[in-house]
Amino acid sequence: MGKVSVSASGNDLSIVIPQALLAELGLDKGADYELVKAKDGIWVLTKESQKQPEKPVAAAQTPAAAAPPNPKSPLDERIFYMLEKLKLEDKVEGKFEARLGKAELARFKELLKDGAIIPFKLTPQYKKAVYKAREEIEGAKANRENKASVKKESEISGAKEKPIEDYCIERDGIMVCRNEDRAKMLSNQFKRDIEEGRIRGIKDFSGLFYIIENSLYDKYKLPTISAVKANKNVSLQQVSEKLGVSPLLAKIVCEFLKEEGEIIEKRKELFQSV
């Protein structure tokens, strides 16, 4: 592959491509191209395409049944490449559109209408959505469902406890960290899972950091509230036995319920409904 150079012409810059390389790349001399930066050190050159023919009304599909993008379309490849490679903050509504050329923007709106691209919000509190490919969202959902279908060791072992160092988020759905530096490292490691709402973490008064999968927390949140409401004062051991889970899992769920104002801890490991 040959080299290209950039030369100045008045206030404009020109990209100079050797004749041999032009033929090798299959570039048309008379065609219009758009040059867009994907990230530092990588630029994508996209040929302007003709306007896509309008789809018949009878062929309209719901987002869930939308046909996948044509892998041969250079516009589609460019748009989905950006969705895959750009940082999260660059895929927010408004900012992402600003990165697109005229033809790309028109095609992007079609993909958005067809449901091939979805504006995704982790929670309703977010003012603007982040654009994601439908396949990415469906793949993440399938992954969560597969995880949920596998019983966690903490559930299988019931009320049996083990050293907190032996708990692992991938195997048990929960884990504990004593060291703040390690907690920060784990936050970076699971950054995407946290941003997309798959796991959450909390620090208790003793300085321990607890991490739990949201699917596991959601499963035991209401049963724990019910167990605490059933009696005036309920011990952690009673909650653990009522739910049939390890005391550590019961402890973590209670910590988040305290944070949400659902229960209070009258004294150590003794809970009361609010």
C-alpha cells in the first residue's frame, strides 16, 4: 500500500494520492467523497451514494423485526463502525449526528426509523439517549438472560457462608473488597457493566465495598423488604434463612435497601422496616 500526502492550496488542504494507489483502491476520479475522523490516527473515506429508494408502506417493519443493515453498503459500514468504536459520550443524541456527513446523516435517520439503530437510555432520568446498534442491545439482553438462567453458587449453597475473599462476581453474582485501591481498580474493570446497569456497588460504614449483579439484587429486593416488614425487628441471620441465601448476599441486599431508604439498621445486623 502506497503513501498519500496532504498539500496546502490557499486556505484549503488537498490529499494527494498516487495514480497507482488510486487504481488499487478503486477510487473514482470524478466521484465525491467524505473524509471523517473515527478516532485519533484513523480516518474513513466514504463515497457519496445515491439516495436510497423509499420503501413501500406495506413493507414497513417494527423495530424488533427490522432487517439487518446491508453489509455491502459503505454508508452502513461507516455508521456502525462509528457506533462500535466511538467513546460513549460521542454517541449521545446530537453529538453523534454532528459527526456525520450529509449522506451519512440521511442514511442514519433511515436506520433509526427502521430500528436497526436504537436511542438507548439506561434510566428515564437521563436527558439524552445514547445510540446503539440493535444487535448490540439484543446481544447484551441475551447475555443477561443466559446469566440469569444459571444458578449462582450463593443461591445453590443456601445459607452456607464462606470466606468473603472466595466470592467472585462472575460465579456468585456478588463480591466484597476490603481495599479502596482494589475497589477503584474493579470500578474501572466493570465500568461498562456499571454504566449499562448490569452491576452496582456500595461501601458500608466499616469500609467494605460490596458489588452485586443487578439481576440478583432485583430478585431478592422485594422478598427482603417483605421479610423485614413481617416482624418489628429482624436479624440478618433471619433474613438469610427466610430467603434461603448466604448471609453475605442478604447483607449486601440490605445495604442497598438502607441506601434506598426502604429499611433501617437499628443496631448491627438488626433491621426494621421504614
